[in-house]
Amino acid sequence: MKTYKINNFLIYVFFLTLLIGGCANQPDSAMAPALDGDGFISKDASYSKEVFYGTTRVPKCNDRTFLTPDEASPTSDLACASDLTRLNSGNGRTNNKIKYGKVIVQIPFSKEIGGIEGMSITNIEHDIKFSDFISELTSEDLLVFIHGFNTSFTNAAIRTAQLAHDTNFKGEAVFFSWPSLENPATYGTDKKRAKENFKHLAQFLIKISENTNKKIHVIAHSMGTYLLVNSLAIISDKRNEDNELLRSRILVNNGKIFNQIILAAPDISQDDYHLTFNEYNLSNISDKITLYSSINDHVLSKASRLTNYFIEGTAQARLGDSSDGFFVVNGMDTIDTRQEILPQFFGHSFYANYRGLVTDIYLLLKYGTEPDERMLQRVIDGRNKKSLWFIRD
């Protein structure tokens, strides 16, 4: 009996020694690479997402003719020395020729829906030919994203990849990057650049639409919605002047040019939208237009209204701000969230940060599902009988 106990004890010590010795010889788990075959996947694993772009940004590093003496200093050269970031300069000048390229965005395996933590650009190809650009858009669906003000090229690329990843979008993701200064204090300058880019975004969307019969979904955020709506008005004008423009696309796409158009936290005054919407009947240009608004968007409810009072003489409510009421018009679905939203960028990026809203965008892009068939609560205005929908938590 004693021998049995001693043997068990020796066996225990033997295996404990092996275990301790084995652990001591293993690399730190945080540093261990992901396994190629069967086994555990490292928490540091990541995805690679390819996104394509068109841009009117002028890179300071490459085009010296656009620089002031201060901008041409050695410090400026160091700041844009990296090929990955040379379009981040946002020097406030618009290139009259759209440049095309593609970017690889790294997405952490552990990233939560709505977050962008740990995401980064790992590779970029600048100035590729449009023919090469369009030839790589091979899927059945395209997602085009237009960023808002105070946005760098890098952030626009990351947001595009995040939207495509979190909504499980299976087609190619494309973004249009205009020269925002990435500075919240330069709202007025960004708005001037947005106006300069109405015709460029219209050209960008027309060129893509002319060269493919794929479904095209367009998501614009913040000031990007102001840019988009006015670009759509230009496209509508061009269609009225030339019936052959995009005719083949319209014939195979149920009479429409685009499929889903999403206005996320739109920084557009109500009067501006009524004028454009009524004059150009933008609901005829796409299968569906959806507006996402929030009660917690302090950029729109405070900063934008005040700044536009000095720029345009009006402090009218913006479409994406529902703190004083909801913007509802025929031909557009208004989706609102009344939930408390994390104050990232003062709630202005709620469209991409809120899980319930990201899920709703997924259903919209994937299936074109009507609001009544999604996880939304319908509300009917007793006065004008118009409907809007709330995101269910």
C-alpha cells in the first residue's frame, strides 16, 4: 500500500517537472504566432481587407507646385515621407483630376462590431489606371463610401473597410476621398472643398456606373451627404440633357442607377434637402434612400448649426439631428435611434459604432429588406400620417 502511494507521488512529481520545464521553454503567449494547421488561433491574428478608392486630394510630397514656402519646409517633407500617409496631408486643395488606387487595411481578429481599434493601412497602390481599377471590381455588388469633414485619407480607408467588414458585405468596397483638412476647427474650409467636389463625385459615380451593371450601394456620412446629394442632382441634370447617359445601366437595373443610398448623420439643412429633393426627385435615381438620424449627435445639433449660421446665415436643424424632431419626406425612409450612444466624436459616428444600426445596414445592403420586415419599431405621425422607424435595442 505504501509503495503504491510513493509511486503515485513520484509520477506526479515527474509530470509536474515536465509541465514546468515545458512552460518555461514556450514563448510568451502574446508573442506566439497563429498556428497554420489545427490548433489555437492567436488573439493577435488579423484579417486583410482590400478597398479601392478615387480621390481629389493633392499629396504634398509629390506635387511641389501646390506648396507655400512654409509647406515646402523639410519638416513638411518628413511629415509626408511615408507612401502610406502622403494623401493624409489634406492641404485644402482639390485636384481637378481624380486619382485611383487601392489599399490593404488590417483588421484585428478581436475587433468588435462598430469599433476601429487596431485597424491600420498596411499597403497602398497609388495612381493606377481607371481601366485597371474597374477591372478589379468583379463581384455582383459594390459599396461606395463618401466620408465627412475632419477626415483623413487613412481614416476614410479604415471606415470603409470597417463598414464592409461589420456588415459582412461580400462585394468590393470603394471610397471617394475629397480633401478634408482633418481639423474640427476648419469646418468652413471643408465645406468649400465639398462644394468644389460636387462635379468630381458626380463624375466618379458616373464612370463607375457606365462601366459596370453591378448593383451599386452608396453610403455617405456627415458633410459627405451634402456632397453626395448635390452630386446626384448633377447626375440627374446630365441625364435630362442626355437620355443616352447610363441608359444601358438603367435598362437592366429596374429603371434606376443606384440600389441603396444611405445618408448617415446627414449634415444638410432641411430647406436645402427639400429644394434638391423636390427639384430633382432623387428617389427616382435609386431603389431606396435611407436616412439615419440620432438624438445624441452633438456635432450636428450644436456645432454645425452654429457654424452654418455664420457661413450661410441659417442655423436650421440638420437632417441627421432629431433632438428637435424628425425629418420625414416621401420617397425616403427615416430610421432613428433613441438609445444612449457612446460619445465617440460627440456621437457623430453613431452610424458605424452602434451594433443595432450596423445590423440594420446589413439587412438593407444584403437583402434590400423593407423597414417593416427589419428589427425596427414603426411610428406614425398622427397629423400627417407619415411613418418613421426606431432602432430596437
